[in-house]
Amino acid sequence: MPDAVGLELLAEELREADAASVIDTLHFRDKGTIEVSPAAIRETLARLRSKGFSALMSVHGVDYYPDEPRLGVHYELLDMSALDRLTIKLRVALDDPVVESVTPDWPTANHQEREIYDMFGVIFEGHPDLRRILMPEDYEGYPQRRDFPIGGEPVMFTVDEAHGRTYPQ
Amino acid sequence: MSTEITTADETSEYRKLEESITMEPLERVRSEGDQELLTLNMGPHHPATHGVLRLLITLDGEIVRDLKPIIGYVHTGIEKTAEDKSYWKAIPVIERMDYLAYYFNAYAFCGATEALLEVEIPPRAQYLRVIHMELNRIMSHLVWLGTSALDLGAMSMFWYCFRDRELILDLFEQSSGQRMHTRYIQVGGVAEDIPVGWAEKVREFTTQMPSRADQYKAILANNEIVLQRLRGVCPLGEKELLELGVTGPLLRAAGNPWDLRKAMPYSSYDHFDFKIPVGTEGDNWDRFAVRVAEIYESVKIIDQALDGLPEGPWISEDRKVALPPRHELATSMEALIHHFKLVTEGFRVPPGEVYFPVESPRGELGCFVRSDGSSKPARVHMRDPSFVNLQATAPMTEGAYIADLIATLAMLDPVLGGIDR
């Protein structure tokens, strides 16, 4: 795990390459996190890949409600030879939740970005096939957002549809 | 939310949308020769898909040209449900994600919570967790072996493997009261110490399991049909697998010895002497051989953990996190207060974000937990290995026969409960 100093050095290198890319660093529970600007995500991951972080293990979304900017995307990088992990995160506002897709560089992000789009409504620009993945394609709303209520989900059965019935509210 | 779908127009619109998922022409479609391409729907209730997986396959005669997995049929919103429960109440729902690896689900979540809380785990609890997780790994591999052999037409293997799986489930029942979804691993340790005589029962199992695995190898590994169905079929190289984020036995079959138990040990795995089986070709045969070899290694770990099982508490003595022992409730006011507080509200977790990866039977199972300082997690996400590994199906099977697709899917070992969560 990069220690606090190593993390700062890494962030400094990223800043040298693109001054606007790094927003914040955090060393928490023996693990480094670098917050980057959404515009710079693809370049940042490419730069870190050349430094040895060659595997993208996980991409997941977070809703920081009620803080702004609300939506977050986390990228868990892994360096298999130095046995090192690093989290890269970015945050986008709810009214413009657009992030550049990293799927062209990291094919593993394909399903995971689709899940974030499905659950949080983050739009990944340049994703080859951005559709809902776990929820039905005609589903409305983004269920993992914090202001999306639990339960009370109307269920649609084909048998009711055939009989022209409406569904209990 | 508008939910009425009564009028004819709206109904047909819904159907059109549904068809757009399924019948849209697939990319990368090309036919060699003048064969007409056939789009075939497989699933979601096909027995060979190991759960409710639906595949949309483009066929050129018998050759698979493209494949799209369609998932979400058993999506139950566990991640969302967990946000509405206090940490200790979230464990049972999270266990139910990957229903063949419940100890791993529980451990990944508890490990992430413990990292946030900075709780020290007693050595005995760490060893008990290892014993149960390795038993779980053998159990998961046995289910995989049985159902995979069934896909290849070997009916009897299914019964043999499920017979041995029952032995493990009996052990789980004895130590925790449940055969599946045991809720044995708790934040801070494990729920109960192992009962008297349990260790001997585990020994009985571990002495018998290697010879059983020998028998299974003898049945399958010298069988010409199995060899023809697996050897050299649907290989995928290490580089492609890493790009697709594939981990676990699938990656090790391609020759990369990446295993979190060795690379970044957790829960005292560094105390044990075991080997990481790796393959050379990355074909279906290697995937098969690596998993069977892992059964022997897991047995070795269990034996060593039983030998060196430390004495002492099996759950943290931090009363702010773990329940006080029952007998203290009658005598100690403080214990009663802690008990009341833990059962009603649950413990509060310091704010922060943690990603905690463990090596599940299918690869890296990572649990991301974000705490906002309250007694309920603000976000729980499982990086489920099946979900990520499933993306490798298309590159593996492109250009292969449809029969080999079934074998490859079996060797991929996806668990749809984990994929859909």
C-alpha cells in the first residue's frame, strides 16, 4: 500500500503531467485515495497504468447525498508486482452526470460502468453499449440513489397485462 | 411513479422495447461462407446456464460468432437493502448474494466494517474464519464439479459431489445451526466457538476428502470424452484475462499465480503452508485441473489451522462492537446497556470509505463500504467475481462450437446470485 508520503509523490507526478487533474488526496486506513477531476479520468488511469497499476479491479458508484457534487465513481487499481492498491475517485453533479468511459482502455469496466449507469444514472461517454444491465430496460429512475425509496415497487406480471388489469399502487 | 399499462398502445410499446434488447443485430457479426446467421436465445431457464442466465447467441451453423449475456433476472437489490439495515443486520442479506460462497460474502463485508472500526480480531476467530472459508471453498468447488460434469453428460459425478458437499453442510450446521447462509462470521470475530467434537469431525472429513478427490480425478481425467470436451477448448491468454479483470481459478489456469491469500494475506493466511495451482494453456482443461487441485490445498490449510488453532476468545472483547457474553447480562449493568444499545441501534462506524478484497472460490470478491458515521452503511457494493468474469464468455467462445460454449460456461463457474445481487 502506498504510504502517505508515497501517495503525495504519486499525486505530485500526476499534477506535473496535468495541473488540473488532481483535486485531493486522502490516506485512510493504510490505503491511498486520489480524487481527480472527471475530465482527466482517462488520462490519469493511463498514466497510472504506465507506473505499474496495470489492473483495474473494480469500478463502483457512490451517492454522496446530501453533499455536492452528489455522484461519485471509484476506480480500484491494483499493481500485481508491487502488491499495491490505489483508489481513484471522481465526483460529478447530478444535473450533469457525464464521465468519460474508460472501457476502451480497460475492457473490464464495460459491465461495471453499465451497472453504475443503471443504478446511479452516471452517463459514460464513449461506452460501446451503455444500457441498463440489472434493472429492466424500461425501468424509470436510478434505484441506488440515496433519495430513491426502498420498497413499494409495483410489479408487472404478464398475466395481468394480458387481462388488461392495472396494478395495485 | 406511473404504473398503469392498460392501453394497447402502451403495451405494444413495452413489447417493442423488450424486443430491442433481444433482437437487435449484434455487432461484430460476420459469416464465413454463405451461411445464414441465426440468432438463438438461450435461457434464462436453461439448466446448463447454472442459474437464470440468458445468452443471446449469434450462430453461423454450429459456430458461435457472437454472444451477449443478459442478466438481472435474480436482481434483488441487496446492496440497496443493506443501506437500510444496521451493520450487523446487513450480514444475513449480504451472505445471500453469491449463494455458494456465503462465508466469503460475510467475511468481505465484516472485514470492510472492521477496517473502518479498526477492531482487532482475536487469533482464534481468524483461524476459525479460515477453516470455515476453506470448507466453503471445497463445497463451492464440489458444486461446480458436479454441475459441470453434468453439463458434459457425466450424471453420476453430480451425486458423488453432492454427497461430499452434504458432509460439509453438516459441519456448517453443527458449528452454526444452519446448512447455508450461516451468519457465522460477525463483525469482530465469529458468532460462537466451535462445539465439542467438531474439530474431530472436520478431521474425519479432511482425511477422507483427498481420496475422494483422487476418485473424481480418476473418473474424469482419464475419460476420453471429458478430455476431448476440455483439452484445448476455448483458451484465453493471461493478457486478455487481466484486461477483462478476470481473477481466481480462471486467471490461474492461464498461468498467472495471482491469489490474494498469498499475495496480500488476510485473516492469518500467511501462517499456513499451501501452494497455488496454476495451469499453462488457459483452456477448459486447465480451468478444471486448477479447481480440482485447489481442493487438496484447501484441505491442507484446514488441517494446519486445526493443528495450530489458538486458544482464547472467538470474538472481539470490544463491547462497543461485539455483544457481551450471555452470562454477564444477569450480573453487569454495563453489559446490559451495551447489549441493549447493540441490539436496538447497532454500533456506529466512523465515517470513511473502505474497499476490502478477499479471494473467493471464483476470484477477487471485494466489498466496498462507505460509512457516514451512523449505524447503517451509506453504501455497500460487492465487486462480485462472477459479474466481472462473465465478460470473458464472449472472447472465450468466439469461433467455438455451441457445444463447447456449454462446457466453457461450466468451467467459468458463474453464480447468478452473485452476478445479479
